[in-house]
Amino acid sequence: MISHRLLTQEAIAQLIDQVEKDQHLLFYSYLTQRMDKAKFIGQYVDNQLTAILAYLSELSFPAFSFYRINQQDVFFPELIVYTRAAIKLDKNVICGIILCQRDLQLFQSFGLITGTPQRFFTMKHIDQSKLFESNMTQLVKEHEFSEVIAFLHKGEMKFFTKSEIERCPFLGVKEGGEFIAVGGFHFYDPLLVEIGNIVTRHDHRGKGLGTLVTSELTHIGRQLSADVYLGVLAENLPAVHIYESLGFQTVAELSIVDFTLSL
């Protein structure tokens, strides 16, 4: 017997220790930092939870995360139809998700994918000896928040939310009183530290500013947690090489995907 329902906070909390963070960082973020703002639609087979589709409305697009329990089979059309009704989304709206290869094939088999998936690496910091310190970066102050938000939006940071700069440390490099590079975190908590929002002004790229900011952010993150992550498109080889030079290692190869709920 197949059934669906929204997960309770108790059911969500029980999942936290079961999820392998390295391989399922996005879903782990929904269970922890995003729990209060996400909806978790669970699929049950004979009263056993087998799959979860989590939804977040905080970003500029409908954002999802998908997780299978014990890699059991999923009755996927039923899960999609229930989810669409539960969150009242139009079936043709373009949604975003990050998937492993097996789950990407599942979405593709039902014709939900739009556009071309982008290969994406989850990277984890493993070698502190490769970090260095710089006196060029400065902590962004509250009165500079609006300036940094405008800078990030101009840099087309699709996954940035205003709340991140309000609750996480951000670093910047200035020249002539204007920011020429900034960086911060998506998550900054003992449960999950993820660096993100690193942008260098176009006319200052290639000068190592992104490397400086990333190194300093990693120092800050390692003071809070032994596990510090970041994500990068696989095709962005210069960035991948920079992160590797700073002691990061790829722990998961995934795909960023646009999809619809149009079954």
C-alpha cells in the first residue's frame, strides 16, 4: 500500500543521523538549517518511509531536494502528483534540484528534465596546511550589507538569500572604497558549514582575490566545525583547481537540474 504525507518534526529529526552528509549535503541542509522553511513530502510503502521530496520557497525559484531511504524503489509518479497538489505549484513551473546520477536517471525516465544538467562537485576541506592568511580581507559590517547584496546580485549569485549575510560572516576586499571581491557562507553552524557567495568584480579577476577570500573563509569555518564544504560547477576548472590548492577534495559528483512537475 502506497501513501503520502508531510513529515512531522520528529520524523525529520530522526533522519539527521541517518543521512551521509558528504553525499547528500543539499538534503542534509534541508533537515537542519532549512527545516523550519521547508516542507517534506514522504512516500510510504506498507507504512515504511521510502522516499522524500523536500520543497523550499525561500529562493528565487521553487527549490527541491530528493532522498531515498535505503535505496528502495520509488513510486515516482505518485510522489510527484501528491507533491504538486500539496504545495500548489503549477505543473509547468521550472524548479531546481541537485541529483546524484541514479536519481538524475529517475527524473529523466519520466521526462521531467528541462535543459541540460550541469555537473556539480561537492568539495570538503581536508588539509589545513594549504591555507594561508591575508591582511587584504575585512569583515563586512552591517551598514555595508545592502552594498554587498547589490554586488552579489550583479554577480548573478542565483542561490544567495538575504538571510545568509544577516546570520553568517562575510569578508570583502575593497579598492577606492568599493568592493572588488566578497565571499561568505550559505550555512555557518556546527552542524553544517558551507562556503559560498564568492564573487570577484570582473575587472579584477585573475588576481587571486577569490583565493584569498576562500582561504580566509575556510579558516573561519574550521574554527566552528571540522567539516567545511563548498560547491562548484565541474566545468569551472580554474575554481576547482584553486579549491584543490587550498586543501579541498571532491567528495560527491552530482548534477544541477531544472525540472517540471508535469507528469
